[in-house]
Amino acid sequence: MRLGVYNAILHDRTLPEALEVVASLGLTGIELNAGGFLPAVHIPSLDDILVSDAARDDFLGQFEGTGVEIAGLNCNGNPLHAKADIRARHAEDVRRSIRLAARLGQTRVVTMSGLPGSDETARFPNWIVNAWNSAHLDVLDYQWQVVGDFWREIDRLAADHGVKVALELHPQNVVFNTRDVHRLVETTGATHIGVELDASHLFWQQMDPVAVVRELGELVFHAAAKDVRINRETAQLYGVLDNGFRRLDPSESRTSLGGDEWANEWPKPAAWDFVALGKGHDTAYWTEFLRALHEVDPDMWVNIEHEDVELGRVEGLQVAAAVLRDADRALQESLGQG
């Protein structure tokens, strides 16, 4: 497999400094943020690259001799948001990222399916978790119409540019499990929309990422390596839908998600936490995860996403990289390629 890092955790560094960190981990790729919830910190010349060959070549020149290459673009956001300004900006970021990928010789753009409001008059996104009420199915019918219209357009754009769009199966989006993926493809007739298999969001929903990869097969285009630890004592009281988040004050350090929306503080104590690889599932599990991905595409990028608040930026990457490299080594040995 091809192993890399999603760059958001390294936004405190310049691109050359981030490439040095990735190379020091024994990894060979970096997935670059290109918009959405987070800015394109490591692609400051993005707009110029879209129109200038010289700007493109200058940007790509920063990777020469580093042993690290671009491992896809990422523009996670909500391109279907109920608020028109956020929706328009995030949707355009998806389109722009597809065009940028083609300019940079990339074939993968990672994003999310998005989440509309409950109807055309809604002010906020509405995630239907359990549609036992008939009105909830009315909401889902409306949302799927919005989803279908947008992703048909994006599929055509992606096909025209030779790019595949990989949707993270992230809760608080319309598409967050295998049934939804199949429905999206059937609804849109998509040929260039599939999945970024981020194991972490499947873990906390009590799904098995290995089984999901084998169910989706060639619809898996890209992968993220991020672990989850279920905190049993807390989970047995609050469940995995624990909603004990705290609103951060403007005077506190907080992350903008676009417009007037901000990330909240994680519940304390939490039913589950994002952790570095190995802290939730051992190397043997990650070996089988890589095996399932290898069956789909031996050249697929698997990029570490670090959100373990118990570990520093580089420290967390080091822990995760050691587990991921060991898992890949075990896979290659089992395939007779070690």
C-alpha cells in the first residue's frame, strides 16, 4: 500500500517543513487540504495554479527530492448546507478542488456528501439519526433530492477531469454507511464518486471497516488511518451518540468550520475518543484493514489522520506511523512480498 499523512495536523508548519516530518516517519505521501472546513494552508498559490503552468510547476517543484508526493486533495465540508453562503462556498471548493487535482496530476479528491436542512426554508442542517417517525422520512426524501441533484453535477465534472471523488462516511452527512453509498450511486448513476474509507467513524458506529471495504469493493477509492477507543464505562451510560459537547467562548482557542460555525469542545468524559493507531485496535487489526484495501487496489493511498488530543502533533504521527508501517510489513510478508 501507499502510506501518507493528511496534512491538517501539520498546518502549523510550512509545506517544506511538513514534508520533512512526513519523510521522517518513513511515509511517502501527503494529502493536502484544498478548502471546505479548513483553508488550503499548504497551497497558497491555489488560484494561480489553476491558470498558470509556471505557478503549477513552481508548486510541484517543492516536492522534488523530498521522497514525498501529493497523496490526494481534501476539501471536507458541507456543500449542501442550509445556509446559502456556507453551501455556495463549500460546493465551489469541491468543484475547484477537482479542477486543481487535474492540474496537479492527481486523481483523488476527498470530501463529504453534505447535509441539507429539513426543507427549503431550514436555517440549519438536519441529521436524521433514526427515522422511526414518518415526518423524518419526508425530510430524508427532500434531502436525497438535494443530494442527487448536486452529486450528479459533480460526477460529470469529475469525469470530465479524470478525477474520482471519495466521500468520507462521516456522520452528520446524508451518506454515512454502506447502504447510503449504494443509494447515492444508484440515484445519480455516478461513475466517479465513491468512498474514502476512514475507519474511525465506522468504529464508533459499531461497524467493521474491513467488512465495509469488502462490501463496497471498487467503490473504495482512498483511505484514512485513524483509530477510535470506546470508553466502556462512559459509553454504557451515555451511548456512542453521547452529545455532551461544550460551546467554546470566542475568547478560547477554537476552529472555524465556515461562516459563524465553530467546532465545540469534546465531551468530558467521552463515550469514545479519536486516538492514534494501536490505542483502539492493534497492529493485527490494521494488517487486516490494509489487506482488505489491497484486495481492492494495491496502490491505494492510506493516509494517517491525527486527532488524538493525548499526543502532540508529531508524537501522534510517530505512534500511528509505526503501527501502520508494521501492519503494511506484515501484509507484504503474508503476501510473499516482504
